[in-house]
Amino acid sequence: MDLKVIKNRKIYLTITAIVMIVSILLLTFKGLNYGIDYTGGTMIQITTEAKIQPGDVQNKVMGDSRIEALNLGEYAVQLFNPGEAKSGAIIKTRLLDDAEEKIILDVFTEKIGAFSKDDLQVQKVGPAIGKELLRNALYSLVIAALLMLIYISFRFQFKSGVAAVIALLHDVLIVLGFFALTQKEIDGPFLAAILTLVGYSINDTIVIFDKIRENMRQRRNKDTFYDVVNTSINQSLRRTINTSVTTLIAILALLFFGGSSIYNFTLAITIGLVAGTYSSIFIASPIWAIWETATEGKR
């Protein structure tokens, strides 16, 4: 396979720019659906001997008139080990007082089954704590991007470092844009997914950059930097695709069979994996090539 990445660089970068703009617009006008980890609220986790089936908590418990009277607004229900002897549910709602918690637990006992106090966990997150967690999450992403810029600039060039960070920004925006479009909940593990895909994507990019640097040492006088980059991309292509496909198979298995508790986490990883593979090939390397060629032209 001989991809004409550099020859068609304007097409790929135009597509990239359009997708990033659409993602920014989605984030601006639709916004993200933050979970209680960031907005504050109450999380009730109940484990019971009853074999909870999908839909039981949603329909029998949360659909009860006593709970509907609480006006909970938006809430989320997740099951773990559904249908098994030791199954459970996680209910996330707005911040509840003790009386409201008791109503939910009483209805659960009546409709689903009894549980012991040892099998009950209740966590409350205030709005101030939620905002602090969100702020720390943003700090984590910014610090990670800066450290990667410094590392890649030291190992290769500052131009390549900037190109890699732009590719990472593309990957993160794609995932955030998708979650804004679908309004899937943003929770604590979502940040872990973002940081995971950032690390994975930068690894793919560095592999191609390494090949570019290796080929620069063997560069012939008639070869332009564009030629070197395109050759390096094609030489790394098989490894990049094989690595991404094998990783994707494992992630898809978690996505379809891992259960609802990690669904959003694995969904973010899946989208980011595809976006990261694309950006390593069609964004990071072409940007470096364009910038370096412009610099060579001035010299």
C-alpha cells in the first residue's frame, strides 16, 4: 500500500479542520452532560441477593409514584452483574437529603429485594467539590499536553512537538464532540479514558516521527522533506494498523460485554483509538512536513 498522504495533505487537513470546528460548535451550543462527579449529587450503590434484570430498577423502582413525587430530574441507573446471584445497581441523582434517600431505599427493598447495610454505599458530592474536580481534570489535560510538547521537542524538534499536540487536540475534540452530540454522561472514568487515548495516540505519532528521523539520515539530495515524510508514513503503516486493530478488538469486547458501568469509558476509548490512528498518520506528520518545508524554503 502506498498512501499519498503528503500529496493529498490539503484534503486531509481540511477534513480535520471541519470536524474540529463542528466539535467545538457542539461543545459550545449543546455542551456536555456532566455526571454527579462534576456537578454534585448523590450516588447510591446497592448489592443484593436478588437477581436484578435489566430494566427492573428503571421501571419498578424509579418509576414508582413515590419516587416520581421527589422530582429528581435527570438521573442515571447502572447495573452490575445483572441476572446473577449477587447483582446490584448504582443510582445517581441530584443531591438528596436523608428522607429522600430513605424513600428510594424503601422502594428498592419493596420492589427488588432486601439488602444488608454492608451492601449499601451512599456517596454525596457537593457542587463545590464537583467544580474542583472538573477544574483539576482540565489542569491534568493541559499539563499532559505541555509535558508531551517538551518531550517531543527535546527528542525531535519543536515543530514536531507542536504538530503532535495539535493531533492530540483533534483526538480529544472528536471524543468530546461525540459525547456532546449524544449527551452521554461525563463521569470520573471518562477523564481516565481521555488521558489513556492521549497516551496511546502520542505513542503512534512518535513511532512515525522516529521513522522520519531515521530516514532523514539517509536522505538523498533530490529527496524533499515531503518525500521523506510520505515514505516514513508508508513504512510505519502496517505496524500502526496492526497495533490499532488488535487494540480495537480488545476494546470492542469490553464495549459490548463489559457492562453498563464501564460503557462510557470504553466508548470514549474506542472513538479516541480510531481518531488517534487517523491523526498520527494524516495530521501530525503532514503538519510537521508543511512547517519544516516552509522553514527550509526560507533558508
